[in-house]
Amino acid sequence: MSLQTTEPRLIGEGTGEPGRPPKPGRPPMSRRRKIGWSIVAVYVVGLVVFGLVFGIHEHQNNSFNIVSSFHLVTWFQVGPIAFNKGVLYLLITTVLTIGVLLWVAKRMVMRPNRVQTAVEWLYDVSARLTHDNMDEQMSRKWFPLVFTVFIFVLITNLLGYIPLPVNTVDKINIAGTHLPSFQIYAADTNVALPLVLALGVFIAYNVEGIRHHGFRGYLKSLVPSGVAGGMLLFLFPLEILSHFLRLLSLAIRLWANLLAGHLLIDFMAGDMAVLLGLPAVAWFTMPIGVAIFLFECVLIAGLQAFIFAILTAIYLGGAVSSH
């Protein structure tokens, strides 16, 4: 008794046609690719529609100002305090900073959720910043300041990328009612906030340096050891000037980066079209505005908070060291 085995035959085998493998079918399109092509299609159709509806004729604009949305208009006043959107954003940032930290502190678990994981990671980053620039005793003393500054600036920056109806300069008309328009605004796009934060850091590290060295000793520590005579008269004023420049650079770095980013986003998201009087330009530049928005809120917001915190730690640690 013999066993007969069957083997698969190629297409055409036994029919006189040369054997050939089956043609592979085209793999189905992935969901991401479908979404990507859908976005491209909507974008192209939008360009055509804008071109047909509005044409390419210029519509003259005589009233719009790109920086008007950053002006602080007083909504109401309580004594010497004038409430505007800058104050509102500061209050929101303060509530969020305190609320998030208290919420995480009261709900610490062995298996942390995403919020706790993020806060713990920021805590570790701040701890490394202080330990790398200060001794153990000073690190325990100043870590709360470095960590608080890091979280506060980070939340301020991130909050600045959430559109809120706070623009009372350029209002929108809905059924005859003039309402504030939505905009992205960060409290530190007003130079006063970064300047106050930098001034606090400036006072803190100078006071710490004077406590550690004494007033005369602190002044001597500003100049590298071994410098004397005419070179001392030349270097000492430069060192004093450099410390005041720290104040300005710390404030301007944060302020200029956030303000420039917001202006670029607004410019590409529609302001350029309004300034040129060509509505179709807004649909063309919108992808650039979205790309800048993602770059700013993902990278720049965290990077500027990190830089402000690490410079705070460096200045505090440098104030007690000797050249």
C-alpha cells in the first residue's frame, strides 16, 4: 500500500501554461496614511474654494494691527490693582501650579498615573539641577525655589498655547453682540512678568552670596583670585556690569522667545492674510502656523522653563563659590 502525497501546483500547471506564482495583491492602506491623504485632500480643496470664493483680489485693511491682541486692556480695577488678561493668566497659572502639586502630593501611589509620573520626572530634573550646582546643605535650602520656578514658568508657557476668549481689543460680532475673540496669550509675553521673576532670582543669589562671604568678601569673590593693580580696576566694573546683565538676559530670553513664537503663530495662522488683504493666503500659510504651534508648545515651552530653572541654580551656586 503506497501513500500518495499531493503538492500544491503553480497556476497554469497541467494546463500547458508555464507555471508562475500568484500576483501579490496591493496591501491595504493604513489608517494613518488614509488620515494623511484626507488632510491633504481637504487642504487642496480648501485652497480651490478660497480662490473661487474670495479670488486673489486685495482687500484693503486700515484698522488691523498684529500686536493689538497683546495690549493689556483693563477690565476692571480694585484699588491699585488693574485686572486684565495678564492678571487672569497669572491667577490661572498660580491655581494650576498649587492645585497640581497638592493633588499629586495627596495621591502618591506605588503605581503612579501619568500626572504623577510627569510631576515626579520634573521633580527629579529639578533635584539634579540643584545638586549639580550646590552642596548638599544649600541644595536642600534652595531646591523648593528652583522647583517652584520650573513648574510655574512651565505651566505659564503651556497655558499660553490654549486659545481662550480674552482678546477684548479685536472683538467678534455675534448676532449684534460684541464678544471677546479667542487668542493664544502667555503671561510672560508681557516683559513685566519675566522681569519680576528675574529680579527675584537676582536678589536671592546676591543675598545668599553676601550671607556666605560677607559684603566685602562677596565683592572680592566677583573677581578671579590673583588679579590686582590696574587689571583689577578694569575687571571689577565689568564683573558688576555682568551681574546686572544677568538680570536683563534672564528676563529678555524668556520674554523674547515666547513673544516671538506667539507672533509667528498668529502671523502664519491668519494675521498675514489680514495684513495683505488676501484671505486665500491664510489657508496657504495655515500648515506653517500649525507646525510652528506644535514646535513651540512641545519644545520651546519646556526648554525655556528648564533654562530659567538651571540658570537660577547656577547663579545661586556661583554666589557662594570663590573664583
